[in-house]
Amino acid sequence: MITNKAIEWETKVEGNISQIYVNKNGYVAVVVSDTSHKTVIEMYNAEGESLFKTFLSSTRAADVSISKDNKYLAIAEVDTSGTIIQSTVKVISIAKSQEDPTNSVENTYKAEANRLITSVSYQDKDKLLCKYTDGISIIENGQEEFIDQDEKNKISFSSIDLENASVTLEEKSTGLFNVESILKITNTDNKEKKEYVVSDIAKNLYTKERSIAINLGTEIEFINKDGWLMKKYIANQEITNVILSSELAGIVYRNKIEIIDL
């Protein structure tokens, strides 16, 4: 674990690390594969002390997330051993896991058959957002509710990596050769939706905290989570990638990176 340039702590794990998640308080979840179990998830506190291990014998972890109050670990599990895909979200109490690991599961949410989960993300007030290939759901107060669904296969991109919001981007034909990209932002506190329209086809979508970036190839539009344009950036070559924060953006080209202020 590194803070600025200083190593806070380090440890060794058995197996191959496939994912690491760190919450804002420094709690760490490490997803390990290629052991005697299909997947092992190891939890550490901010000081690097091992808290517990969770073993998945027949499923793989698509993603993990730690709540902002350090109380819960959410695991997005996918079972592909049968004829259908089964996705499950398991919420584990971190405190109970240290005392009685066998009785630490707070809730388990099983998705419809063949619905594939790709990521989970905790937001404020222990709201848990779940991103599936065909929509986004929110788990709060022990209930799961879909707030965005791709019923007509129009969603090109979606993200739950925002501050108390989720976002989807749909393509809509406006004529024989004209296509619009419609950005839909859902406030996860009150479920209100806002839209932002781009008169072009999006190449990619990036989100972080309060910022959203739509890559249009040689142009990027930066929008805040309230649906307002913050900045439009025009490049003289194809943009490869965007690294985003709430105040800065890194524009990645094939041979250089440019840092711009938002």
C-alpha cells in the first residue's frame, strides 16, 4: 500500500492476484485465484492487518467493493458451471467475519438467470450499485431495484463509478445518416434523471467522482453529474484513452499524455 511516495505496508499472498480494491479509508480487498479454491478474497485494514478471508469454491468474483464506513464487503459472483449464467451479489459484514466467518453474510441477492453482473460499487449511505450487461440496479434497505435497463439494446456504455449517481449512454438515430448519443444521469439519492445530448457517436465513456467524459474520437466533452457541460476539448489526433478525476483529466494519445484542468 503506497500513500504519495511512501510504502505504508506490504504483504505476500498465495496464488495470483486478479483484482485489488481500496476504499477511501484505506481498507483493502484482494481477489486471489489459482489456489485450492476457485477464488479467495482477503481483507486488510488500513494498517495492513489481515482481517479475514472469504472462499468461493465454485464461482468467480467479477468485482468487489467495500462500503465507505468500512462495515460491508460486497462480492459480485458469477457461476458459469451450469447451462445458464447465474449472477449473485453477496454482502458480508466485516465485523462479523472477524468473529464468526461462517455466519457473516448479511444478504444474498440472486439475479435472473443469464443476467451477467460485471461490477459493484458502494456509494454514500451504504447504497450498493450493481452493473449488469443489460442494466444497473441499486441495493438499499435490503431491496434490489433496477434504475436503468437496456430493454432495446440501445445502451452503448454505462458506469456506476460516480458520486451518488449512475450513467448510461444510448445511441439514437435521428435520420438516415445521423446518430445522437444520449447521456442519461440518474441521481441515486432521489432517482431523478437528467439528459445530455451529443450530436455524434461516442467512442468511449469515462467517469470519476463528479465528472463524466465522452470520447468522440478527436474531441472530448466533459460533463458534470448534474448534466452541465464543463469543458469541450478538441485534439489534432485520435484520443486513445482518458484518465479522469474531479479536477483534472489526462488525455492519452499513442505517443504522449496531456493534462488539462477541468
